[in-house]
Amino acid sequence: MIDGIHFGGSAGGGPGIAESRRKTRFGVWQGATENATVVKGLLEDLLDRGLDRQRRYLVVMDGSKALRAGVQRVFR
């Protein structure tokens, strides 16, 4: 699970729950809210740091168009 954090007019992502079920910080990425480029960068960074590219993932999200676009760009 990955969640976003809003700081004024900006958004940063990073807090989440790992497979171990422990809360953790995956990192912080700064950008405008509802920004597909930020989501894409966050996911690509996680893949570069060891998230298995060969696994299948179930992605459950809210109605965020930016989140959907970022996920589709990385996992298609």
C-alpha cells in the first residue's frame, strides 16, 4: 500500500505498508497534487530499488486519474 501526503499545494508520496504488514516509508517524491509524472517516478523508483518487475500486482485505487495514469504507464 502506498499513500500520498499533502503539504500545502504540493503532494509527496511514500508512507505505506510493506508485505511484512509493517508501516514503513518508501520515500518522498515532491510534485503537484494529482500528477501522473510524480506517480510514475515513485513507482519506477520502487522498481529500481528491488520491487519485482516479474510479479503480478493487484492495484486498488481511489478515483485519482493521475494515479491510474501513472500505474498504467509503469505496469503495462
